[in-house]
Amino acid sequence: MLELAEVTPLLLSGLVRAAAARRSSEVAVWLPELGISGDRGLSSIFWPGGEQTVPRGWSLGSRERPLRIGVPASGTFNQFVKVMYDTGRNSTRITGFSIEVFQAVVKKLPYDLQYELVPFPGSYDEMVFPCFSSVLLLSFDAAVGDTEIMANRCVYVEFSQPYIESGLVMVVTVKPGLKDSKFIALNPFNKIMWLQLAAVSTATGFVIWLSEFVVTGNSILQTICSILWLPVTIISLSQRENIKNSTSKLVLAVWIYVTFVVGASFTAVLSSMMTVPRLEPSVREIDVLRNSNAAVGCNGNSFICDYLINVLNFKPNNIKRVNSIDEYPRALDNGEIKAAFFVLPHAKVFLAKYCNGYIVSGPSFKLGGFGFAFQKGSPLAIDISEAILKVSQSGHVDTLEQNMLHHSNCTSSPAASQKAADDIRLGPGPFSGLFMILGCILGFAFVVAVVRLARARWTSFCDGLWASMVVIRECCTRFGATYFCVH
């Protein structure tokens, strides 16, 4: 009988020869006594897929059998996935935001992933649900597109990390209206501007009071009231006391000029806020649509219609299925539908293309986001999720989204102009030069007032001291004469 030590080399040699026999060429034969046989050593090694380079990891796809990845061919928003058929060349070109994101994600994988994109003519649910089972029954290895991550879909397929956030929003037409606010009179200036105006007014009143009214002998409360009230009475020309000091007149002149410029700016901004019509949504709440049995529109190829019925409790008869992005404006303007429901990424595309006359209104219902679907248990889902995080953190996804919206961006959007007008609140920046000049004048007047006050007090002190010395001298003279005459 052969010992185990003798059998093992024979088994290894047989395994190597058997493995080599199944390939088109023999790599080498190894024996314990001789090592690798052959004068030239190892011949060329062909790895799975026909590659001669050492792969960086495992690969589900190869050039002989690339992964079949389904993409929606009948989506309403072709900005995300666009399928173009060239009948002359018998070829298909697939582009869009979701495709660009997937391509960027695949480049971040630590191995080479071979795949082919296959257009799928059905709906999004048909790609993932077991009744059609496109992904589940291995018709596709994965599905890429603007597919929403939903709880019922996760039962049958594995989703990657969402590559873009999503939520259900309502888009309605706009109507003109005036801005209504209880505190609109405070909106032209921001908080910093109001605080700076209060500080400058108080400083101006204090300097003028110090220059003119320091000798009045008022109490502390009366003095504080005079300081706070003085700038107001000067602006309203109700100041009855004459301004005699030259430095006070200089401060007063600069102060009146500053208040005139600031007041004119305040009036202009406030007039714009109160008189210019604002764009307001025609419908603000979903309850209004639901209670009035108003017709609403949604993408007939997505989950939104079922979501409106099952979650938001809309009646099926009040839901109009829209199959093209260009049909929404006509339906909204003609009154066929009172509102259109989109997922947030689709709403951004719609408003970027049709920015005049439409606005997002009401609450936003949070959803799972757009993700890529894989077979249950597929390790690709984890690897793709890690790669999505890398691409997202690098800012590349945001750049792709901005490029997608930029191609159909409306530069003269009334909604954007209204938002810019509503955000106008004057701060101290435009008036910083005037405030700087006024501050210098106030500092100069304050120094002059302090010097004059010190000089006046010193003069009074000297006069009192001299009078005291005269009285003492007179007393001493009289006292000394009387004293010497008596004695």
C-alpha cells in the first residue's frame, strides 16, 4: 500500500493535469521532487473573461456573459433615463442622469464589472414585482433608473443606497396676490440694521445733550428720556429748544442726512413689499383637493397613483394618469387637473422646464429615494452602495444633477424673481460709509463737549477757590485788626 505522503503528490499532479486538460493550453506541471516542470516555466495565464491581467477581485460579469441590467424605456422623465433607437445602424443608445450616476459608481468598484443596459418596455413595478418578476426570475441581473425605493418592493429585490433623496410633492398653478403680514413694516431692515439704528440714535442724542443740555440739572430719568427723545424730535422738526453749539449743529446736519437716506431706502423697500403682486399657490392644502373631489394628475407609469389612493385617500375617479411631462402644463392650465403630484427629483425637472406659472405647494411626504435594484442576496447591492457613498461625498452626484437641470433652466422665472424680492432685507452694509462718517463726527463732538465741560467745571472751581481766598483774607484782616486792637 502507498503511504499518504506518496499519494498526495500524485493527487496534486493529477489535479493540475486535469485542470490543464480542461483549458485550451497547459500552464505547467508541478511535482514535489522536480517542482514546476518545463524549461520556460509558467505559460500565459488567462483569467475568467479572457483577461491576462490579474483581476482585483471577483466579478459577476464577464465579456462572454455581461450582466443584463434593465432600464425603463417608457419613463415620463427622459432626463433620468433616455432610450434612443437607431434603426439604420440597429443600435440603441441609453443616456440620462441615472445612467451617468451608475457609470460613475461602477468606476469606484474595486473590480471590473462587465454589463449591458437592456431597455425594458414595462412599468417600474413590472421590473421588480413577482407578478412579472423581471429581476426576480433572472430576466435581468439588476435594474437601473429613477426607481423609487419602496417598502413593498424591498420584499422581492435588494436596493442599493439611494443616490438621490426623494419625496412626494404637489405642484399647482400660481395666482397673483399681495403680501399679507402683521409685521411687514419691520421686514425692510434686518435685525442687525435695527440694532445699529438704535445704537446710532442713542449715541447722537447723548452727544447733542452733552453739548447743549448738560447744565440743565435734570434728574437721571429726565436725562435718559431727553437722550432717547432728542433724535426723534429733531427728525420730526418738533424740537423747540434752540441748538446753539456749533458742534451740535454739525452732528445734527450729518444725522439728518443719514436719516433721510435710510428713511428713503426703507420707504422704497416697504412700498415694494406692500404693493407688488406676489405669486401665491392656487391650492395650499391637500385636504382642499380631497374634500372638493378635484381631479389631480400623476405619472401613470409609477407608484404615485396607487400612493394617492392607498395613502392619501384620493378617490380613483379623481386621479388622471399623465404619460408625458409636456401634458402637465396643458392639463393644469385648462383646469383638467387642479394639481400634479411628482417625486421631488421629477418636480425639479418639471419646474426647471416650465418655471412660469407653477409652484410647489403643501407638505412633502418623505420617501426612500432613488436607488438601483438587484436580486435578493446579491453582493453587488453592498458594493454598489459603498460606491454610491463615495461618489456622493465627492460631490459628483450634485454636479450631475445641476447639469441636468441647467439644460432646461428658466433664467427669467417669476417664482425665482419673487423669492429674490422677498429675501431683500437691507442691512448696515449699504450704509456703512454714512455710519462711519457719523461715528467720526460723534466722536469729535464728544471730545469737544468733554473738554468744554472740564473747562467750565475748572473755571467754576477756580472762581470758587478765588472767592474763598478773598473771604478768608478779609476775615483774617478784620480778625487780625480786631485782635491786635483789643490787646
